[in-house]
Amino acid sequence: MDDQNIAFRQIIEERNEQDRKWGVQDHSDQDWLCILMEEIGELSECICKSKIGPIKLEEQKEYDKKIDIEMVQVAAVVVAWMENRSRNEIREKDAEKERFIAKDWINEIVNVSKPYNFIGQVLAISKEDNSIYFTVRDLQSRRVLNVKKKDTKKFKFEIN
């Protein structure tokens, strides 16, 4: 097996160990940078200790092992950060789709609710069991309109 495959295998094993230990991690870029810098600090400490002052051959070998371990941990943290950013990008795309759909549905709610003389304010939007629920308050009468949309069927209105 070539050196690159060995290195990538070690990084993947470390990523799996991180997930087992802490679960999937979702952090801000700033937090990821702090985590990465902490790992780089540990790597730096091992390198400095292995090169400064008189050191026995046994200690040198031990530090060389620690350096390898810390390098893998640094790389694994970078990979975890990349995975987190990828998940966030997918979430943002999904959220944008839902905002676009919700905007269209709100326009439809306004049109369908005209016979009820609603001039509404959307109070809440929730998603459950392939249905979207809107809670709208009539700004004139203060009545609340609960709206349910299931799949692509028409809206169902309930006035409280």
C-alpha cells in the first residue's frame, strides 16, 4: 500500500473514532478554527519537545509516534470541518427551497382566504407528516386561521 493510501486510511479511522466519541459535530467556522488550533498546538508541542535539548533515543521514538498521531488528528479535524460545511450547504439549499415554497403558499393562502376577509399575519409555519401548517392572525378581527396543506392538495382552513 502506498504512503498516500496509508495516510488517508489513518485519517478516516481517526474521523470514525471522533464520530464514535463525540457524535456528528456541528460548529461555526470560528469554533472549528479553535479546535484545529488546539490540535496544531499539541502537534507543535510534540515537535518542540522532540527537538529541544538532549533527548534519549527511546524518547525520540516516542515523540515521533506522538507527532504522527497529532498530524492525523489535525487532518481529521480539517476533514470534520469540511464535512460540517458541506452539511450546512445542503441544509441551506433545503431551507431556501422551503422558503421559496412557503412564499408561494403564503400568496395562495392570501388568495384563498379573501372570502373570509382576512388581512393576515403569518404567526407560525410548521411541517409534519407531509403536511405544512400555517397559523395566520387576522389583523382586523384578531381571529386566528389555522391552515393545513397536505402534499399538493388545496389548503384546508379552520377558523378559531
